[in-house]
Amino acid sequence: MKFVDILIQVFIKGKNILIETLAEQAHESWSGWMRYLFTNSIQNDDGSITIPEHLVKRWKRQMYTRYNDLPENEKYSDRNEANKIIDKIKLFMEIKND
């Protein structure tokens, strides 16, 4: 096997590990959001949920607002999620360098 082939295999393996690491974080973020959504919504008898109007208005406003235009207090949760991603990348780099 050529050296370049070995490098390609190492790169592919590392990329796949990083993808799985970041996908795990994406799932954790999504499932955390779902728990938050369900906790703050009304459970209907048929199993569906109703999101309270004040939350719908807030989340629609946030959804259509660019990140840079959000008030500082609303950027906090996005920064928190970014830090979680950075932590996963740091962990990946530590594992990769061992």
C-alpha cells in the first residue's frame, strides 16, 4: 500500500469520526430542544401538543431574525450551542492526537 493511500484512509477514518461526533451533538441539541418544547406546550387529549401563542410569536420573530440582529440575551443560547460543538471538536482532536 502506498503512503498516500494510507494517508487517505486515515483522513477518511478521521472525517467519519468527526462526523459522528458532531452528529451526536446535533442530536443532543435537537432532543434538548424537543424536551424544552414539549415541557412548555400543552398536551392535548389526542397526543398532540399546542404551543402557547406567546412562544409561537417569540420563536417566529427569532426564526426570521438574523443572528447578528438578535438582542444579546437571545444570542446566549446560540453561543452555548456553539461552545458545545467546539467542545466536541476539541475532544475529537485529543482522541486523534493520542
